[in-house]
Amino acid sequence: TNSADIVLIIVPSLMRDVFFNTNQFVRGHGVYQRSIIGSGRGITYVAFSVFVYDGLTGDELAISPGIESIENNFIIAEDQSVPKELTEKIRKDILELYEKSITRVLHSTDLL
């Protein structure tokens, strides 16, 4: 029979803005920007929780938040359509951030 050693459940989290320290909230993943009169800053981010269970017993092994971000070298205006190349870059960055954060969580629980 096939069985899994561990089961990961990844759930988007609603978190207070830890990136720019505002009173806003972020959830899941995406591009988050802040601009102040003529200057702007943006990030691509992931914000989620990881639940790790034993694949045989179902016992909970770990629960951990996952949050990662990278600085963007672009700002997207509200009325601007996003070029396909930029959409693909953002998608790739998000997948890499998930991988980095999940790996970090698993290392912190000695599961890797």
C-alpha cells in the first residue's frame, strides 16, 4: 500500500502588515505596495500557516506560520494593466517564496 510519511496542510493566513508596519492586513500571497507622495515601495509576499501531521498516525507534529517577502524593482499603478512577463515573474517569485518558507518550517521542526 502507498502511504505518506507526513501530511502538510498549507492555509493562507491573515496577518498584520509586518512589511511596512502599517495598520493594514495582508493575506495569502501577492504583491503589496506602499507609496507616499511621489515615492513607492513594493514587495512580493507569502503569508500562510503550515500544519504538519504524521502520515501514519495522524498525530500533529507541528504548526508554524510561514511568511516571506522579496523587494520588487517595480511599482504597479492602480490603473495599469500588468504585462504578461511581469505576471509570470510574480508567479515564479511567489512559488519560490513558498518553497523557501516551507523548507524553513520543516527544518525548524527537524522533519528535513
